[in-house]
Amino acid sequence: MNRLKDKIAIITGAAKGMGESDAILFAQEGASLILTDVDTKNLNKLAERLSAQGTKVLALQHDVASEQGWKKVAAEAEKSFGKVDILVNNAGIFNIAGVEATDLELWNKIISVNLTGAWLGMKYTVPLMRKAGAGSIVNIASVYGIIGTGTSAAYQAAKGAIRTLSKTAAVEFAPHKIRVNNISPGVIETPLLAGIGGEEVKQQLINLIPQKRMGKPEEAAYGVLYFASDESSYVTGAELVIDGGWIVP
């Protein structure tokens, strides 16, 4: 308990899935939270639940692909808490279309949410971390950013780019005591899986995983917590793969 005591954390895509699990775990560990999502209905339900348990929570409707949206989130964070210690760039969307099946509109949409959103998050949060004297940024990539599958062209491109973006940001911000790391989850039981197809496709994915099961959101959240906490104070530019052994063979 209290691994994040007195820390202020922004978590994007917090309304459900991995973002929701991150928020619940961070609250248990003593953080105050700025939770953002386009899904305000589920976001507000989560915020109310955590607030009732004693956590300070600010819930904001937020399109991560919008520069104005990020400026507003940063301004609200500074107004409400005075600083930011942690940023979790979790928001993302998925589509299974391959190179030829992806049109320009779909490509731009997926890149803007999954990649541009993470870049904007860092750009507008780092000044508040610098003000705090240190910070930790956790970018959510994917094993789909490490391997090729023959599908999901825009998603895989975005997640691969996040991995290298995290590394260059880690070098850039190290003098300011701001760390940047990324998590690459495998198949996690979240609403994002709705984009991969039916039960047959899910079972095909499970068959590729040595542990023969999907991961739970909270199993990924503990990795995010490690990077967010001071326990990883000498870790930056690193990647933690949480995939049940999928890409080991």
C-alpha cells in the first residue's frame, strides 16, 4: 500500500479495460487521479466509485488526438493539483485491417489516437512534471508493435512507433528526472478485443500463448504500477512485455 502516496497521476482511456484497472490499483496505492476518456458515462461511474472510497479524482472528457484537448487536461491538472507526477498513455483503438484493406481515413484515425495522442500527452504533461521536480511516463504499446501478424497495419505501426518514441523521450527527459518506459501487453481481456473477431479468432490467439489463456487487466496494471512508482527510479527507456509467453518461442 501507498506505493504512490502523494503522487498525481493522469490516466487516459480510463473508463474501462486496462485504464480502469490502472485507476483502481493506483487509487489503492494512494495516488490522486486525473482520469480521461471519450466515454464519459463509464468514466464518471468509475470516478464516483473511487471518490466514495476516499480517492481524489478529476474525471475529464478527452479526445487524446486533440491538441486542444491535451492543453485543457494539463490546465485542469495544474489548477486542481498544481503538478503531475505520472502519465499513463493508455487510450487506444484497434482495427484488424491489413495494409491493402486500410484506407487513409482509418489509418489517420488509428495513428492519431494511438500514437499522436501519446506524443501530445508527453508534450503537455512534461512541463508539469518538470515543475514537480521529477516524473514517470508509462506508454502502453503492444506485442503487436514487436511482431508482424499480417493484419492490423495501422495499429501495429502505431504501437511499434510508440516503443521507439518512448526510448527517445527517455533520453530527452532524463536530465529532468523524468522517466519514460513502455508496457507491451499481449492478449488482455478488455473491450478492445471486440475488434479482433469472434470466439474462434480469440481461441486461435489463445492457442499461440504458452500459458493458454488471456491476461487479466489487473495483471498488466501491476507492470504499469512498477514503472509509475519510485521502485523503478533507475529504470528508463525500458519495456515490459506482459503476454503469457506469446512472443518468447
